[in-house]
Amino acid sequence: MLEIATLKEDIQLVFSGHETFPIRYGWLKKVFDACLLEEEKEKPIKELFNRENAIIIFGVGKNMVSSMKYWAIYTALLDTEKDKKMSINKYARKIFSDDGYDPWIENYATLWYIHWNLVTIKKNCLFTYLWFFNCWNGTSFDKDTLFLRIKDAIGNNGINLPSDITLKRDIECFLGVYSTKSGKKINEESIESPLTELELISPVTRRDVFQINRGIKPNLSIETFLFGLLMFWEFYSPNSKSLSFESICYEFLSPGRIFLINEDAVAEYMQKISITTKGMLEYTETAGMRQILLHKDIKDFKAVAYTYFFRNYK
């Protein structure tokens, strides 16, 4: 059963809008540049995607334009306001500007950041992504089993069920975002989504069966781990001066869940955490209790989290 009792009533759960197209290389930069131009002209960004010449601006078909808008929103490149206006996210601006940290997504930190945005809680959540990375405990799955498990999770949480075809298309798109087409071998022909480079999900020999690659992630830096840890801390227990090792590994929205890392991987980050944070955080093992201690009052976990995250680019 899905542990999503923490979701607020005003959060919308999303199953469609991608037009079955996984996010592709170059899309976010292309959307960013087009939106920046609209901003400079003082034109509403939202209208950009509905114009007759949108297919010319983005160089893709009409359905792909809708898909590009979808991914720009759910990767947090664009913020949507209550009045449905759109604006460029301030953190995305730091990354995707021509003189930004990583406009062409050449740093693994950017890939992890995109992933983090897809699988965490926002006003509009991608349910399949949120549920899979936070609640699935198995090591492998097939499409039919995943469909039934997600459908059960939706029903168990009192959420209105999408149609079977909508959910199946959402799962197909989800797999296109994360899974390579040719197992562990990654090459130009097999990659459509940049997130396949994280190698979180890979197909196995049997048709429609996939493996979850949980374990040590060499391309996940201590700074990105700290970003995930501090964002989790704010969500899970913002008034606490400590977090248990187990919560960091297994709780909903924890780094262990979000980044698909196991206890051994978390333990490796724990050994580096005091030096990296200059004593702000300390890992201790006392009387069999493993925990991380906070030695500083943090009023804004998010701000501190982003401070560490942007160190990836320096």
C-alpha cells in the first residue's frame, strides 16, 4: 500500500499530458530560451505553447510542443501560478541560461536534479513517478504487475482512477524516461531521455521485465546527496535536531528512496558529511543507534539545500 497519507488535499495527481513522449535531449534548453525571449518581450509565457507558429519555434509537431510544456513544468523549469500564469523558475534560470551552470545538461548533478523534481511532492505530482521511487520495494517488475500495483495504490488512497489506457500510457512513458532500450549498454541510438544516463531502471532479457538498480551511485555527488537530505529533513522533521540512519534510507521522500541508494551507499555519504558541511552535520553511532545530528539552527532548509547543490558546478 502507498504511504502517501502526507499528501495534502489541494495537491493534484497527474497521469497524462506528456502525449506519450519521454523527455528528450535539448528540450529543456529549447523551452528555456523560447520562454526567456517571451519574457524579454514582456509577453505571457503560457501563450507561447498555444500559438500557431509554436511548431516552428520549437521545431517539432503539435503533440510534442504539448509534451515539451509538460516536461518544462514537472522538471520545475517553469513555475505555474494560481492564475495559471507561467514564469521561469529561479533555480532553472541559474542552470539553463547561456552563461548558466549547465545549459546543455553535461553534469550529472543536473540529471539528478531533474529526477528529484519528477519524483517528489509539488502542487501537481506525477503519481506514477512519486509512487514508484518512494514505495516500490522489489528488485524487478513487469509492465502488467506495475500497472496493477499502481492501480491498487490509487484506489487505496481514495484517488479518482484514470482510465486503464491513460495509466498504461503513463507507465510506458515513465519507462521511456528511465529505461534504456538495450539493457545496460548505453549508446546514441538507445538514448532518448537524458535520465537513462542515471541507469536507475534497465530491461532484462525477458520481454517487458525491468530491473531496479538500487545501490552505490558513483555519479551522485556528496553535494547532491546533501541537497536531497536537507530537502527530506524539511519535509520529514524540520524541528528535529537529528535523523535516524533508517529514516534516511527508507522513509518516504528520503535520499535512499529518491536516489535508489542502499544502506552501504548511504553509509559512505555519512562518512563524508561532517567534513563537507564543516561540522554543521555529524554522523554518530552510539549504543547501536545510527543517526545524523544537526549542530546549527536552520530556518530555511531549502535555501541551505540549494547552496550545497550549486557547489556541484564550482
